[in-house]
Amino acid sequence: MQQLIAGVHKFQQDELGRYKKLFHRLSRQEQNPHTLFITCSDSRVLAELITQSQPGDLFVVKNVGNMVPRADVPGRNSTAAAIEFAVKILGVSDVVVCGHSQCGAMTALLNGLPESAEIPHLRDWIATASPVRELMDRHYQHLTDRDARITAAAGENVLFALENLHTYPAVATRIADGTLRLHGWFFQIATAKLFAYDLSTQQFQPIEPEP
Ligand SMILES: [Zn+2]
């Protein structure tokens, strides 16, 4: 906690000056983010840092494994609520689902969780991506390296999340109107590089500066 408090002090003393006007302006209007950014709760994946976004730019959903449950999954889930809010009420123009390397959720999906009665919600949540595990069993038998399997699962999980986004009427309507675009991204922790899924090559390609 000391580290957090020290950070608050540092922000107030060293950084706030640069942001004062922006926060003041943002407080006088409704938020108007351009993008819904769905990524993993992992502490190493910082949406704003890796996209150099400012306050007001991104509507961020972080959950374990950057998952998007299908719209018809029963029960409450905050990710579904956030999707509807961002797409229908805030009117974002883009949705990014960003997976990442060394994802603990993908590790749990492929290798299981510790036997414990104290993690029922986590177990249920990870099961959201069980179709990804089935796909891994069917199509990725040749991959034996542990890290490579986790990376492949993270990529497939992003595509699965994009597919599930289409099950939300709010999303489907806006895609049909041509006012909403979906993007699949992947963040490689070791290099801090971002990759975007390319439909034409069906691969994640590095996001590189314009030549
Ligand atoms: Zn993760």
C-alpha cells in the first residue's frame, strides 16, 4: 500500500500539472471514448500505456483472460454490461480485444487450476473459453512447447471473443450499419510489441509504424 500512496503523491506533485486542464475539460462533458478496449487483468498489460492513450480515450474492460462470454450466457456478468454500455450508450467506433503472451488464464485453460474449493468463480469463468481448449485439442496437437501452446490459445481466445461479440444485438446492429469495427490484438510481454489479426493472411501481424 505504501507504494500506492507514494505513487499518488508523485502524481499530485509531478504529473498533475500536465493533466489539470484535460481533467477539468473532461469533467464538464459526458465521457466520449473512441474505443472499447477489452484486455486481460494481468498486471503487465496496460491498455493506456501501450497505446499512449489519454484520459477520456479508452473505455477499458479488464477481466481474467480478456474473455467475452456469449450474450445468451445466463446470469450477471459485468463484461456483457460494459459491452452494451460502450457500444449502445457511449457509441464507441471501435472495439479491440487484446490478448497477451504468458496469460495465466490460458495456462489454466490448458493445464487446469489447482484443486481447491475456494475458487469456484474462477473455475466457472475460465470455462467460458472451453471451446478454445477443444479447438487446441483438435488443431494444435503438433505444438508441444508450453509457451507456444499458451500463445496459440491466447490468439484463438481473441478470435473466439470477437466471434462472441457478434452475439450482442447492440454490436451486431452497429456492425451491420457499418459504424462499428472489431479488432483482434495480441501483446507480447517480452518485447512489449503489439500484433493485430489480419483477415487476409489469418495471422497476427506486427503493428508497425507507417513507412
Ligand atoms: Zn492474461
